[in-house]
Amino acid sequence: MSLSATEFTSELELTLQSLFTPSCVYFPIRHHSPACSWQLAKLIREVRPSVILVEGPISFTPLIENILDPQTKPPIAIYTHFVDNNRKLYKPADDETDLGPARFAAYYPFCDYSPELVALRVGNELGAQIRFIDLDYSEQVLAAHKAGEKFDRPRIESLMEEGHLQQSQYLKLLAQKAGCRDFNEMWDHLFESNFQSRSTESFIREVATYCYFARRDTSAEVIEFDGTVAREQAMASSIAEAKRSLNSDQTILVVTGGFHSIALPQLVDDAGDRSPSPSQSSGSIQQALIRYSFEQLEALNGYASGMPSPDYYDRLWQKLTDGSAAPHAEVATALLVEIGELTRRKEMQLSLSTADEIAALQQAQLLAAFRGHPGPTREDLLDGVRSCFVKGSMDAEGIVLMGIVGHLLTGKDIGEVPASAGVPPIVTNFRKEVERARLDISDSLKRQLSLEIYRRENHRRTSRLFHSLNFLSVPFAVLVAGPDFVNGKRLERIHERWQYAWRPQTESGLVDVAVYGSTIEEATINRLREAINRLEEEGKGRSAGAAVSMLILACRMGLHRHTDQLLSLISVKIGDEPSFVEAVAAANQLLLLWQSREPLEAHMLKEVPALLRAAYLRSCYLLPDLGQCPENELAAALDSLASMREMLAAASPVELLDEELFWQAAAGILKTHNHAHPSYSTICGAIGGLLFSAGRMTQSQLDELVVGNLIGIADAQKRVGFLRGLLRTCREAAWQNAQLLKALNEIIESWDEPEFISVLPSMRLALADLTPRETDKVATRVAGLHGKSELGQLLEFRVTEGELEFNRRLTKIVLDALANDGLSHWGK
Amino acid sequence: MTVDRIEDRALRPPCEVLFADELEALQATDGGKRPEGWKLSPQAVRTFIVGSDEKTVGKTSITIRRKFYGDDALIDRCIVTLLGNRGLLLVGEPGTAKSMLSELLSAAISGVSTHTIQGTAGTTEDQIKYSWNYAMLLAEGPKPAALVPSPLYTAMKHGLVVRFEEVTRCQPEIQDCLISIMSDKVLNVPELSGSDATLFAERGFNVLATANIRDRGVHEMSSALKRRFNFETVNPIGDRKLEIKLVTEQTETLLREAGVPVACPPDVMEVLVSTFQDLRSGAAVDGTVVERPSTVMSTAEAVAVGFSAGLEAHYFGNGSMDGSHIARQLLGTVLKDNPEDAKKLKQYFDVVVKARAKKSRAWQSYWEARKFLNR
């Protein structure tokens, strides 16, 4: 529907007028906005509403008492959890494995500066009735499902989501025109900077106008699709019901996200006498008031639900409630000084002086003035930091500093909830999981458990629980034996043996990690994310292998759906990997992950083949460097070369890897003729062997290579090195290739005794891989070169039976004597 | 008197001449408060650089073109820094339009962008501060008339912004002569006496320097001098579409000026810009990691490659540009002096271009031209 400009303006004006009537005031908020909170508190004191209705699931209303408890200290959240036991939402298709009933979890966080909490607190102080009016979480999910949204994976979401605003094209363009970098900066620019000088009514009108345009810009389908329509109808019914029950001189205050506020008055009129439909929730629902943290809140805000940098706005709110005249400037000053102190304490390369702090504050204030803000907003402050504190380029020196600033603005606060709020959900979740796995925790005895991780789905799930608890450092289960997928060891085992025991520390450990999440899975995800961040911060010092190991660990814990960040980290690490050996190792680990289907279920990770390919490409890229590989890494390099062949063989049926790249790079090394380097001959031998056994080098080419490297080079060590490399990748050359033996024979004959002795160790190393039978074969050929067909007597007969027996006894006596002296390890 | 107009003679007129009409219009309609010594208000300076969004300025019929593409908040910070006590140091990789931005800022603020010191390894303190007309010095002794002012001296005297290009190419000891000038805003001329011996900077004076921090042949900067500057990083353009648009426009302009009637097909331009963006960021769009070459893959270089590719297509080809022209011209850009870079470019072709060869004709011809990389 397109309207002319005048129609537009009149429609907008009508909407705005409907928000502010004597009987009902609709206050549009943005979640976690101090400006909204400040104006809202002012409004409540002025209007003194008898009823305050807040956007939030109806079933949260009984929790208000706990929220207002004096012991409660934000940040806190209401955690709600819904399991679709009746299978209304998700049934696996015939060809899919059943993942069990769909699970949903959501948070409804409060900070001191959240408008919702301010409404509860101030309303309660003035004796207003307070209720939540939104659909219950389970109904929200069902409504969205009915409207067509798909639920094929467990979700953890925020009940303060504001995606409609953040995704609005209109607001995006508006931000661009206003010279703002993003949605948050524009919000601060428009609303968080000079809200104190505006009247409440004009503030409401402006926020509503802002939301009105975002809403005009959002298609009806989108609003329908995620269940917004159903929720708004439910809220409207509750408001209409409240209206009916009040006298004419009483006022209702409705506090909802601005996106809903502008639609509600019309819906309330339409709702008429309809009473709210009774709850239709099915399945099991659980909710609890829990401790929350600013770090969690910041992470949740990553999913478009409210303002970032909680600690920054918390400080701002403190200043506001203290009645400060210039809250923004005071917060900016305090933060800049703290940042300066931090850099001095952390002894950063260029620590900041007081003069820098003054300059940054001046910069922030000038920027604020330039952009028309009464005091520096968050972005003005950050720009001040960028200008004055970063002494170098933003992508080098800037990263460290902006990281510190980001942490500081996020804050570390963790809230408190009163004892009456009950057992933390994570403990309940643990008990449930334990019951499901039929583990006995009635006492603290140690119990053994053997899990068939290949065959049985439920055992796999128990194994994941144990691995997750270990990862969370919750003392409960110990892995006694089982396959080690990280190091590729003991893979033949198909069972995991665990020992578990419940201890009081188990539960206290769970409470400690409760702040990471309300279920074990969620806490594990968040801890994993933290570990990944740490790995990222460690930078280039660590190899790709560490990241791949973490991916395998994540798969052990069944967190396949939460590995996106890890996968991209691996991709970056692989790209940075400087060592051929490490790149091949990472590729091999990824191949292992991809192949061990059941216990790790890595086939659910669609990116693994792409990563494997990337690791392989990186290996091919680094391959030419092997010609100059340091001597002490030669053995590992040879192993890696050999394992690349196996990797190609394993991956070839699916055409995952472009074989040509490897062979081209390998053949390229032979052409570099870098014979001056001590390792080059060995690598040449290995590559010659690879090419020959893959049929990419003819017999005569190999002969040429052999002659060139054995006869053509004077250095005995390099000659033997070539032999070592060749036999490492192509043992059969030793007895099949007449030229090799002939050349070898020639050079050994040419050596004098001291030279022979000096190369003997390397020679042994080169020939050590041959089995006894192969050694015999080679020996026969060598004998043939000297005109003999028989090897002669190979067994030693000069020792008599008696001597042997005597020696055995002597050995035993010596071993016993050593054992008596506690030195038995000498005899081994 | 014959009218001798600089824009008619100069190969590249300075931007206060090039955009004289825009500056004039802004000055005439500028409603904001002008800081002392500034020709325009900070808001008008911003408009001069980021454009007036196709709107005409005041009652004039002039629209202000956008001259700098990228982060607008960076412009805010630069302007505000120049308002304050500290100098402004623009850092970033070569070819990110640092010098252009510095020219635009000084033209808008002081009305002149030519008070410039070019930093080199051979820059001396005389060139930064002042030197003497030695004939007059010997004949008449030290007096103001014998003094030869540097751009910095003139800028201090008249309250202008002085540009210092490539400040880190100067020796650190030479750079450090800026320290006292920047903190005290005073230049001492001990050879002269009386009031001539100290030059106090007029309001409006500031130092706007540019530097490459990681290039070869640059020097460290002392932390004392670092403290006198606010550092602002100018990043290459990250938006692929925008960069394609810019490169296409600029390449077409260059070709037109050279009288070469070669079109820039969109798919070929995409190949060109994608290559530059991938190699610059070290990752292709699909996330494939590629090795970054040691040379700078700037937008300006992309334009240079596009231009040469057009010339090649015209003079040695059939007049239409395709991927192979880009591939051949790319060599000279990426392969400057580091043989490792050849390996990296080859890897890029093997890993990324090969996969894209099926996508379009331009990528196909690009891939087929890889043989030219083996040299």
C-alpha cells in the first residue's frame, strides 16, 4: 500500500495521538535503553498509573515478587525452557535420525537500566498493579511455527529480540544519511544523547515515529512469519481486558518494544470484548529467575536484542539516578582514565599518559559537539579512543587496545538472586540428564560404566554428557579408557570406560558454571566459545592443529551445531600455517574426523570437507619448502610426505582433493636442484619414490634420478640421505630396481673404511624399514651382483648350547641384582 | 596582462583549484561557526569531503561531489583532531588515498593545500623549519628578508594547515624537530633578534602528516612525537561493489583521456577487483584462505592494471578487454621484487581462479592466461 506524503503524515499523526490518551499510555521502548528508562520512570511518577502492563510472557508474572526482592541484584534473567514433548513442532523425516523432541530456551534479561525493570520497580513503589502480557514462550514458538517458521535445531534466544528494527532497510539508509556507522550508533545519536532535555511526550512521539517507519518498511509476511502478529493480538486482548476492569479516572501504562507499541492501540480497539484466549501450551515448560552476567548479555545482544556494552550503559544509568547534570561526560572521563590506567598496569608497548587521557576526552567532547550531542555518546567516546589512544594503525596496535576497551565497556558484573528463586536450572538439567542416562547418584560411590559409542545412540549421548562435564571442570566422571580421536590413538577401541561418582562438589561445580548457561549443553557452548576466543587471541603462535583438536573435542561433546566460529578459525589458522608438517597433520586430523562417522558424527559438519581441502591446499603450497627443511625435522617431513599419499588414497573415491596439485608441487621440487642444502637429497629420494610408486615416473626416469643422486653427488651423507628418502616412500625399489642396487654397490665399494664407518648410522636408518624377508631379498640381489647365487650361512652356529645356557643364567643373575638395587629399568 | 590560469597549464592542479566552485559555494552558504583561522566551518569541511548527497548547496546550483569513499566517522575524527591541539597523522597502506584526504582537508580548512613538505631519507631540518638566502645573509647579516621560509614556517605565520607527506621516511632525529613546534606552537629563529626571533603560530595552524608504517625504508617514530599526533588509519575500500564501481569509473576515465576506445566489461572488472580484494584480505569470498603477497594491492593499483589491460587490448589485441589482459598486466603489479609473490599468485590461480573458471567467460580467460605467470 503506497500513501501520498500527506496521507502518510496524517496516518503517522493518528498513530502518535493514539499512544497518549488519558486512560491508556503506550510507552515505546528499546530494550536496555537508559534513555527510555529515565523517561519511563519520569512518566510513571507523573501519571501514576494504576496498572502497568509489560511485554513479557504472562507466566512470568508470579516471578515479579522475586525480581523485586531486595536481595536481587541485576544483571539477572528469567530463563525459560520448553520441550516439545507432544511433537507438535518437529518430526524427523523418514530418512533422518530422530534427534528427540525439539528443545527451546530463551532468556529475558534485566539490568538496572532496563526499562522493564524500571517499570516494575517504580510501579511497585507507587503501588501499581503490574503484569506481563505477552504470549508464553511455548505459545510464541507454536505461533511462529504455525506461521511457517521451521524448527530443526535447538535454539537459545532472547525474548527481547529487536530484529525488525535492526534489519529495517529504512533505518539502515537513515543511518547512512546521518553519517552513522550502524544501527546502535544512530540510536545513540537520536535518543541516548539529549533525552534529558526533552518532554516525555515528545520523547514518546520520536521513538514511536522511528519505529513507525521501521514497521512501514517491514512486510506483513515477515511480521506474520515469526509469530509477531499472534503475540500482538494476545497483548491487545490483555490490554483490552485491563481497560474494562478499570474506572474511568484510572490509567493504564503499557510498556512494550516500540515496534509493537505503534500497532497496539488499533489492535486493542479491534479486540473489543474478546477475552484473552486460555493458554494452549503443550509440552513441558520450565522457568526460573537466574543470575546473569554482562558478558552473557553482550553475547546475547550479538543476536539483535538490545543495546551493546552493558557496563557502559550501566555506568550511565548510575550517573542518571545520582542526578548528575552531565552523565555522558562523567562516564567518558571515568572510562578514559580507567583505560589509561589499564594500559599502564598491563605494561603495554606504549602506555598512555594523563595528557593522552585529556586529549582523548577533549576529542570525544569536540566530536560530540560536532555531531550535535550534549555530551560524548558511546561512539564519540570510542572515536576519542581511536584518535588519541591508538598510536599506530588500527589493524595492528589498535586491535589490542580496542579489545581492552571492548571488555571494559562490556563489564564483568554478575547478578544475585534471592534463595527463594530456587534451584538453578542447570542443576535441574543435570539431574534430568543423569536420570535419562540411568546413572545412580543416590550415594557417592564410584561406579564403572562401559559405553558403546559406535553402536548405541543413548550411550553416545551419555558419553557427550561426561565429556561436557569434564570440559566444564565439574567433578563427576573420569574417562578410564577409550579411543583418542584428538591424537588419533587407540582408535581400534569401540568402547569408552568411565568411572563416575556424585559428590557435593559436583553440584557446587554446576552452580559455578550456571552463569555460563542454564543447561549443561548451553554452558558447554559458552565455555567452548570462550576457549575459542582465547585460541584466537593467542594468535599465530599456535598451529592449526590446536584448533582442529578443539573441533574434535566439540564433536566429542556433541556440539556440532555450535562450531561455526571454530570452523572459521581453523580456516584462518590453516591459511597462516607456516609448517608443512603441521599442515599435513591438520589435514590428517580433519580426514580422521570426517571418516570416524558414528562416534563423532562429524558428517553433520558440512564444512569439514572444505577445511580438509584447505589444509590440503596449504600443504601443497608449502610442499616446495621441504627442499630446505631443517635436518632435525626431516623424519617428520618424510612421515608427512608418506601420509599425504595415504590421504589422497583415502579421499580419492569422493574426488575431494585435487591430486594434480600435490603431484605438480612434488615434481616441482625435483626441478629446483637445490643440492647444496643437506636435506634436499633425502626429500628428492622420498619424492622420487612417491612419483614412481604412483606411476607418475617411469623406470628410466627413476634410474636417472638414482644415478644422479647416488653417483653424481660426492657427499656420502647426501647419497645415503637420498636412499633413506627413497626407501621411506618406495621400499620395493630396493629389490626391484636393479640400477639402485648397482649404484649403491658401486659407491659402497668406493668407500674406504673410515668413510664407511661414518655413514654407517645413516645407512642403517635408511635400511631399517625393510622387513627381514625384504632384507633377504635385497641381500640375494646384492649377492647376484657379485656373481653369487647363494647367500651362504646366515645363522650363527659358533655358540654351543652350554654357552647359551650359561649366558642366560648369568643374565638372570645380573637382572636380579639390578632389581634388588632398585635399578631394574637399567636392564631393559 | 594575459590570463594565465593554473588549471590550463598544470598536469594536475591542486584540489583547491580543481574544486574552486564547490569551495566558493560552501563558503558563501556556510552557516556554521568557523573556528579562528579556518575558511569553512567543520560541518562544511565534512560536506566538502563526503559530499552533499546530490543536494544543491544553499541557493547555489552547485552540488558537492563525494570525494572520499569509506568511513565517514573517520572524517569526523580527522576534522575534530585538526580543531584541537594535536596534529593529525594519517596512516595506512600505500594507495588508500591518504594523501588525497590530506589535500582535501587542508584545501577545505585553509583554502590551500600546497604548503607541503615531502619527507624523504634526505630531508633536513632546514627544509622543515627555514633556511637562508646565503648571498643576502653574507652581505647584510641575519635579518628577516634573508630568511627563506619553509612551508611549515609559512603555515605557522599565516595560520594554515601544513601537510607533511611520508613523515616516517625522514630520519627520526629530523622528525623530532617537530616536537617542540607541535607542543609549544612556537618556532625559534635564534639568528634573528627581538620579536623576529620567535615565530608564534597563528590560530588555524596545524600539522597534517601522512605515513606508511609498515612499508620498507620507513623509520620508527619516537614516542615523544607520537604523543603529539592523533593517529587515524585509512583503510582500503572493503565494499566489493563500491570498489568495482570506482575502479570501472576511473579506468574508463583514464582510457578516455588516452583516446583509447576500449570498454570495461563488468565481468572483467569483477575479476580484477575480486583478485585485488582477495589478495589484499588474504581470503576469497567463499572463505578460502589465500596467501597475501608482500606488495600493496591498492585500489589505485587496480586502476593502473585496468588501464594497462585496456591499452593492451587496444594496441595488441582486438579491442575488447578480457580476463587474459588482466592476468598479464597483473604480473607487473603483484610481482615487484619478491620472488615469493610469484608463488603466492600461482597459488591464488590454482586455488581460487581454477574453481571460478566455470563461472564466467572473464574468469575462464583469466584462468587460461595462467601460463604467463610462469616466468
